[in-house]
Amino acid sequence: MLDLKKIRENPDEVLKLLHQRNTDYQLQPILNLDSQQREMQSVRTELQARSNEIGKIIGEKMRQVGANPQREEIQNLKEEGNQVKAKLAQLEPEERELKAKLEALLLELPNLPSETTPMGKNETENIEVRRWGDEFIPDGSHILPHGEIGEKLGIIDSQRAVKVAQSRFVALIGMGAALERALINFMLDHQIEAGYIEVMPPILINSEALKGTGQLPKFAEESFKCENDDLWLTPTAEVPVTNLYSQEILEGEKLPIYHCAYTPCFRREAGSYGRDMRGLIRLHQFNKVELIKLVRPETSAEEHEKMVNNAEAILQALKLPYRVMELCTGDIGFSAAKCYDLEVWLPSANTYREISSCSNCHDFQARRANIRFKDKGKKGTDYVHTLNGSGLAVGRTMAAILENYQQSDGTIKVPDVLQSYLRTDCIG
């Protein structure tokens, strides 16, 4: 959530930054509601002060020797006090309604781009930062798409998965399931060694948690909801893990907090029908290892770069060619102030595809979830900065392995770092 004080004091600056996202957001409705709410709050404060004053005067007069509670003066004060209380009672629901309307508008606003986020209208204006592993790019003449080779080897079964679910679900069989599990364990082991503390969070989460990290209310159609409960299937471990700390004031000395978490993830992929219908790229259910950080504001830029490096380390260990893209203002996600995407090479498509998105959200999520910190001996609190990134999307990593390690005889060489997990050096 954006800082309302900043919107109030610098509306032109905030609007300029919002428009850098290639959007047409308007701030005047927010400013109007804020003005009304502040005026109503001022009236309520004055009425409350008068109510307190009347109560004090009545108390003083009642303590006088021989005071008669039925005296006209006291009765008049009581009548005025009752009228003030009635006005206060009338104002309370009106003020709650104004606050709810104001919050609803604020929740619709995306984060402001960082001053270091490159300007651009859409993904075509993202900036390539670096490439790695060009020497590992295979000759693609014999390489089948990962979905096709997976079906051929009997390790990916889409047709049977449709019988128990619907399209955009797959069943992993035999070495397919083993490879997925090996990747999850390898990714977790690697990130734990890098200093992340593992969490196994709930994968059914409430609306407040989704609101805290920015998925609600704007992206409700992207998520799966349980009909009879205020519970949703998690779209990413970023949501439950970040919200473990919602409504808390953390000790400044205990920052930064690093977590990694494996969860199944569930997304409707609204608007993507017809794209990537086969294979593991765009599923309704997929596995992911997520990296989450809660850090001090002054260190978040450095922590962001470190997180990107942590995600890159997985691809480097697997010897999968990739590139790092810095997203422009028109392509960063709703909650992000700055974002890097890692894109892995898929030989069958002769292109790079996203496999990780690492975002620095500054204090945007912390304001929504009310996550603050306090330094010992200092007055007041500050909002933490939250960061999240895939480390990595497991299915897409498997897809990259099935293509980049595909042999001319149709078998799959197992990456060196996974051989101890799978107890074999070949699939097929």
C-alpha cells in the first residue's frame, strides 16, 4: 500500500510515477475521500473533547457540598452531553464507511517504481543485464520439446491428469516424479546452505494474507478459492511466509530475516488460454521453491542483488544457460518497485523463458500487512522492506533439463549435482 501522507503531500510526484507504469490511475478520488475523512475526524475529535469536558464539569459540580443532581444547570449539562454522544454515535459508522472506501481505493494502487527501475512501456523494453552458460547451449537439431520427450519417455502424463482434474494439469510418473522431488530437495539444500531458514507454511491461506502481499483485491480472478471458507489455494509461498509476520513489530537487531519454502502453487492463468497448452510451462498447479526476505530499508537494494545471485546459483549448478533481465516500469509486477527476471534457455523454442522473478517491494507489502521493526533504545517504528523471488520454479527447471540435457538417442543425461539425489546418471 502506498503511503497516504505521501499521496496527500506530493500527489503530482506520485501520479507521475504511477503513469510510468503505463497506467491511467487517478488520485483525485483518494484525495477527496481523505479530505472528507480528515474533516470528519476533526469534528469527532472536537465533539469527544466537549463530551469529556461536560463529564468533568458535571463531576466537579456533583462533588460540591450539598449538590443537587436535579439542579437545572446539571440537567442542562447532561442533556448537552447526551446530544454530543448521539452525534458521536452517528459519526462513527459514517467515518468507518469513509475509511473503508478510502482503503479500497488505496488497495487498488500498485507500488511505485524504484528510481533505478528503467523506463519502458512493456516487456519489449526490458534490459538484458547479463548472460551465463552460452557454452552449455546444445545443438538443437535433435531436441524435442520437453512435453513431447516427457510423454515419449512415460514420465509426463497429461491425458490421464485431465481425467482427474482438467487441462493445464499434469501427472509426473516414475523418473518424472523422482526428478521433480530431486530438484525440490536440491534447491532447498542449496538455499539453506546460503543462509535461508526453511519454512513449510500452510498452502490454504485467508483473504487477509492475500491482501497483505498484494494479490487481493486486484487479482482475485487469478486464484482458486474454497467455496465454503475464507481460504484460497496459495499462488506462491511469498504470501503465507511474508504474512507470518503480519501485524508484528520485529526487533531491529534480528533483521534481516531470510526464508526459503517449497509449496505447490495454484494459479488460474486467466487470459493465457491457447498459450503453452502442452508441457510444464503454464500449469494451474506447479511446484516452486521461494525465497523471502524481510530487511532494513537501507539494505534492501543490496539484499535484492544477493537474492538474484542466490537464484542464479541454482541454474549455474545445473549448468543451464540463462540470462538476467531488468524489468522496465511498464512490466514490473503490481507489488514490485524493482524486479529482475531470470530466463532459462529452451532449445526447442530457440528462446529464453522466465524461470524466476526476483522483486524488491520496498515497504509496499509491509504497509498492507503492517510489518514493522523497532531498534533498541530508539523511539518509533519503521516498516521493513520485503523481497521475494523464485529459487526456482521447479517444473520449468525440469523442462529446461529435459531439453538442454536431451541426448540424440532420446535419453536425458542427469545433471551432475542431481545424480546423488536420483542415484542414476540417465533417464530413459
